[in-house]
Amino acid sequence: MAAPKKGRNASAQSRPGRSLALILIAIAALTGGMFASGQTTPRLGIDLAGGTSITLTAENEPGQPNAINKTNMDTAVDIMNRRVNGLGVSEAEVQTQGSDNIIVNIPKGTNSKQAREQVGTTAKLYFRPVLTTDVSGPAASASPSPSASSSPSGKAGDKATSSPSSSATPSASATTQGRVVTDALKAGSSPSASATPSSSASADASPSASASVDPATAKLQAAYEALDCTDKAVRAKAGSGAKPTEPTVACGQDKNSAGQWQKYILGPAEVAGTDIKKAGAVFDTQSAAGWKVTMDFTSGGSKKFAAITGKLAQNQQPQNQFAIVLDGQVVSDPSVRQSLSGSAEISGSFTQTEAQDLANMLKYGALPLSFHESSVTTVTAALGGEQLHAGLIAGAIGLALVVLYLVIYYRGLSVIAIASLGVSAILTYVLMALLGPAIGFALNLPAVCGAIVAIGITADSFIVYFERIRDEIREGRSLRPAVERAWPRARRTILVSDFVSFLAAAVLFIVTVGKVQGFAFTLGLTTVLDVVVVFFFTKPLMTLLARRKFFAEGHSWSGLDPKRLGAKPPLRRTRRASAPVDTKEA
């Protein structure tokens, strides 16, 4: 007679030690990662650790006196919230106050300077063609038109520099540059190579030529000549109030390779930041540029970018460059050698943090308003500390009651339940500590409540499985078959229950904001961990202990005593007699 085939469940549970080893290795690896990261405790929210409160006041845009309205303020709050909050669990609070103020609360442990830059930066991005450029400073204020220098690099101001010519007078230089700007603007912001002035043209230019420069261009040229980018305040205000459809002056955001500040005359914007579909920070391993920001355009933005780069590629330097202008300052001014479409990149001397911050601002969009800091104050955590202390006491009392119930009702089985609760607690703590630096997760009071609620969810899973095993024993089965037969039915119930809990947490996380998201995130995380612990720890441990004499023979303190459970005796079929019964004898 052929031996019966082992079922799938029996084969899977023939080596429960593997599952236990796997989860113990995972715990060891996560714990090692926690100590390696240096973050051995969960990052606390502003209500538990205190932090910084920043008040931002909106400013009307030039030419838009009614820009400060509820719609723009709500949009600004949403963008700021996404910039500093990431997944919505870093506990930074962004909310309006009055008609023109926004309050940003940043928890202690967060880089407050970085966060302040994130929330306050308008991040209006434009791609503008470079009409002319020069180094800024007292010595360069009367210099002639720039001539192209050595090969370009990635940072603003490194693409083209100029050297003054003794043959040109300031008036001739201004006249020639004015004619260059005029010719470029007439050509549709894509100047031709012939428009680039030479030193001889500068020397031969006469004052009468200035009559060909229209007043708007002359005003722009005058602003360019007076622009001193060595002054931080001037750099911040350069080109302020210029519309995207107008030419403007601008300063470089950083010094060039020669340690000089670059200033520009830029044509009307050809591509806007709204044409960017996504942005990200990547490390360039092919060059010494280091970190850079990559951008992918929308279909419409890709066509615009291809059109302008195709025109610029036909020109000579510096008029084959386009400036990437962020909040009025030139971040980068790369040269164009061929038509480009689909994507672009901003390269330069970025650190990882700078590249990620810029990509974050571009990804989440520009603020519809400009803001200035009205006040910065420190928030204490005295009240939150008291509430946390009370919450931890309540959690400890609840946990003690659950453990007491398990010991009284399930006796020996309570060892499995308590060990599983311990594993779940370790995993929850380690993951919360790791998620702090990884995604900015901060533990606030609602999140602590979510962790306390999770104790009941985890205990419920153990009770479902234990009761299924006891039902099988009541039917007259021995412990080892009862453990395997009870698992499929208990597993379905546990998965359905945890799915409903996780779905509720996901919906709550999506439709809410602020601290409630911390509660929803913690509840969802602990629900997933409950499934992991039950499948990889509770069930294998139960399988191993079922082989022990204490549990297998139904000791009175094992929690699986057949007599105490009211087990039925095994059912046996009576065999019929094969020979006919003699009626007389009967």
C-alpha cells in the first residue's frame, strides 16, 4: 500500500525552525541597522519634544495686488506641507492664521534651517536664454561686452567670463550691448551668432548708435550696468517684478570658478517650472560634478524645451546658453550644442542635501505667493511630556491586563502569546527608530495611541488561533494534528481581520492631515507587523511546542488539557459480522 502524500501545509511546517531563524535574523539585521544609523530612539514630534514655530507673512506680487486670497493661501499651505512632511508623518505642522499668515511648527531634531528654506522658498523656475553676461563688481561695471572664454562647466557663471578691453569706452560698451539686446529681442529671444559683438565693434560704435536702442532696452541696459551682484541684498532683489514674458537682469546664485559673481541680461522665459513633470536628485558617477538634479518635462514642456534649445544651438557663446532661474537667481547656465527634449539636468557644486531640497521644491511646485519670516519662536514640550507619561501609564496598565487574562485563561499558551507580543514590540520600536531618518517619521501622541491600540489587535490574532486549536481538541484530536488543522481556518480569520484594520488605517491616512496621520500610519504599520509575527513566529513556535511532552500530553497547566476543555472521546465505527446470523440462536 502506497504511503499517503504529505499535504502542502505539512510539508511547509515540517521545518518550523527555518521561519523562526528567518525572523530572528531580520530582527538582528534591523537592530544592527538602527545602531549603525546612530538613531537608537524614535524621533519625537513637536508635542513630545518641542521645536520651532515660524510665522510666515504673505506678500503681494508686483502687478497682482489681490494675490493674497484664501485659494492661494490654501495652495501654499498644501505645497509647504508636502515639502516638509514628505509622507505626512514627520510631524511638521503647517496651518494658516488670519488672512495672510502661515504658521509652521517644526519638531526638535529636524534641521530647522533646512526646513525654513523648504517652506519659505517660492521656487518659481524659468528657463531663459542668456543675452549677455559679465562678472559683477566695481572693476567690471564699465567693462565691454563679454567674449567667450574656455570650456563651460556646470555652475552658474562658469560658462562665460569676460576680460575688459582697453580700446572700449564705457559709453561705447553700453551702446553695443544695448544693440545686442535689441537685436536678440527682435529675433524672438534667440539671438543669432552675428549679433555677438566683437571688440572692434565696441571700439567703432558711436554715440549716435544709441538712438537705435528703444527706451525699454536702454532702461534694461542701465539696470544691468548698475547691477552689483557682490551685494547679497542686490542679488536677492535683482530683476524683482519682471514678468515671465519680459527680459530681465539677474545674478548668479553662487560664485563662478574664478571666485567672481556673474550678472546677466536674460530674455523672456521660454519654459516654466510648471512644465516639469518630475524631478529628482542623483549622484553623477561619470564626472566630477557630484550631485545633480534631473528633470523630466511634460509633453508640452518637452516641445517648448526642444524649440528653444534648437535655436540656441545655432548661436555663439554666451548666446547659446540658457539660464535656469530659480526665484530670480541663476542656478545654472549650461551651453547648448544641439536640440534637447524630454529631460534636462541642473548640475554644479551641489551637496546631497542641496540637490534633494531643490528637487523636492521643483517636484511639489512653486508657491503662488512670496513670504517673509515675521517671527521664529521656540516651542516647549512640557504639556506633551505630561500627556505622554499618562499615556504610557495607561498603555502599561492595558498590557498588564492583557497578559493577566492570557495567563489565567490560556495558562501555558500564554508563554507563546507573551513572546509574540515581545517580538512585535521589538520590531515596532526598531522600525520607528529607523523610519525617523529614512522618511522623517516622528512619534507623536496620536501615534502612541495607535501603538497601544495595536496591542489589542495583536492579542486578538493569538486568541483566534488558540481557540481554533482548542476546538480541534474538543473534537477528540491530539495536539499535533489539531495545531495543523486549526491553522488554515485561523489564518483566514486573521488575514481578514487585519485587512479590515489596515484598510481603515489607509483610508484614515489619506483623508486626514497632521497628527491624525501619525495615528493612522502607526496603526497600519503595527497591523502589517501582526501578520508577520503570527506567520513567522507564533505559528512555528506553536508547532515546536506541540512536540513537547508538557503540551502534547495535555498537562493541566498547558491550557490544552482535554478534560478541562470537555473533549469528546474518539469516534469508532463498529464492524459488521461477515457471516449470516442464525435466527434461532438469536
